[in-house]
Amino acid sequence: MSRFAIGIDLGGTQVRAALVDERGNIYQRSEERTDAEAGPDRVLDQIRVLADKFLSVCDPAAIVGIGVSAPGPLDTNTGTALDIPTLRGFSNYPLQEELQKRLRLPVKLENDGIAAAIGEWQFGAGRGVANLVYVTVSTGIGGGAIADGRVVRGRKGMAGHVGHMSIVPDGELCPCGNKGCFEAYASGTAFAKRARARVVEYSKTSLSIDGETLDSRSVFAAAATGDPLANRLVDEEAEILGRGFTNLLHIFSPEIVIMGGGLSHQFERLRPGIQAYMARWAMPAFRDVKVVRSALGQNSGLVGAAALAFLAQRST
């Protein structure tokens, strides 16, 4: 009999669910906008409704469990949401325990960055690799690592907050409250902010903030047409990403670095600059490490969440 797991990806904007088989194939998926301001009871009811859809179309005996990917910080040892800033009321909240009550199946909880790393390791670009780092570059920056064939979780399961390593002393203010974080310089949000600041200082560009919101997509589109400012901004973004990735090479010694998130859609444009920075500034022994694009795309965390259930079932 084929076995399945339900993966849940809980975010501040959307809650997504998928029925996933042992090979990482998504058989069915569903999603809805997260009622983020309504509190935990409402959000957990949203998760229950999405999961129940799969229980109605699949033999419940074939489902080994449910994995949940959620933003941090989380204490995954106790299953507690310590303080999720994008979800009202999720402060010192027993998220795993409350989900277990509602879903009536074994539940495993994981930080979203680590869950995405697990997804790529088990079913994506990192399959068969014992040492990797996954970095999601989107509204913010997060990630996770696999070392010696094991998931790096650290104290309270909170390892992998790579967006909050400092890369510029006393630099730009980060949403976390610190200054100079990788996220404050290399996230999609930071990239767009930098573009908006530079447009007003530069006359020879097709980019404009008059009457429209200047975002990362419009910068890359302008770069593709040869716009000099847009190309300069993209090259700077690649260099900053390379700086952060170089730090991760030295910390984790991975075989590959996997880039996911919204900006990974522009990976081919960013990759040469990222690799050039790493080739110049990484210690010589680390310079052969390649950066690759996520194979699972936006489903890394969703499939990774399902993989949690499979991994838990194998260990019992």
C-alpha cells in the first residue's frame, strides 16, 4: 500500500497543505489566505479544514502523519511557538500539542527554513548530499543546514536563522531589531528599498517610482533590457548574496548551497556574481562549492513538512 503524509506550510500570508507520497510527489494541494489577525484558534481551524480534505479522499490508514512548517522562532523540542511576529497570539503557544488535538494524527513541527532544507535534501536539489545549506531569499532571509547527513537543529531547534548573521557592523536596521543583518541587505525587501533610494539619484534609467511601486521584478526586467542602473543594482545584490553565502561556506562546509525563495526565480542572472564573489573571498579550500537553485521551488517547505512525517515514522 502506498503511504502518504500531509504537509502544512503555515505563513503569515497563506496556509498551504499538500498530500505527498514517499517520493515527494504532490498528489493534491490546497491553500487559503491566513486569517493572521484572528488568533490561534481560527488559524488552527483553517489547518484542520485543509487537512480534512485529504482525509476524505485518501484512506486514513495510508497517512503516516502530518508535518507542519511554520515561521519562527519556535522551540521545536517542546513544540512551542515562542513569538511568531506575523501571526497574532502565537507567543509561547503550544502549537504542536494543539494541532495534535485537532488533527488526530502524529504531528511534527519544524521551522520553515529547516523544513525547506529537509525538502531539498530528501526530494530536491540536495538529494543524496550529506552536507548542504539551504537559503531562502524572499521578503526576508531564512534557511537550514544538513551536516553529516543530519538535520542541524541546535538549541531549542532554532538553528538556521542565517538571515540574522551580521555582515555590516552597525549597518541598516533589520526587522529583528538588530543592525547590519544579512536580511537587512540581501532580502527581496532590502533589494527593492535600495532600488527606490537609488532611482531618485540617477537620471539615466528607465526605472521609476512615479505612480507605481518599484519592486525586484521590475528591476530585473529593466536589467534585461540593458538599463545601467538596474544592472548595477542586480550586480550589487549578487555580491551581497555572495558575501553571506561565503560566511555560510566557512561555518558549515557544505557540498552545495541551495538558493530558494522569490529571488531564486532570477537565479541565472544572479549566479555568476554570487560565484565570482565566493571564488574571490572564500578560503581556497572552499572555492569549489557551487550555488544551485532550489529544485522544489515554492514547494520546498511544503514537501519538507511532509518529509518530517516520513522521517519520524522511519525512526520509530
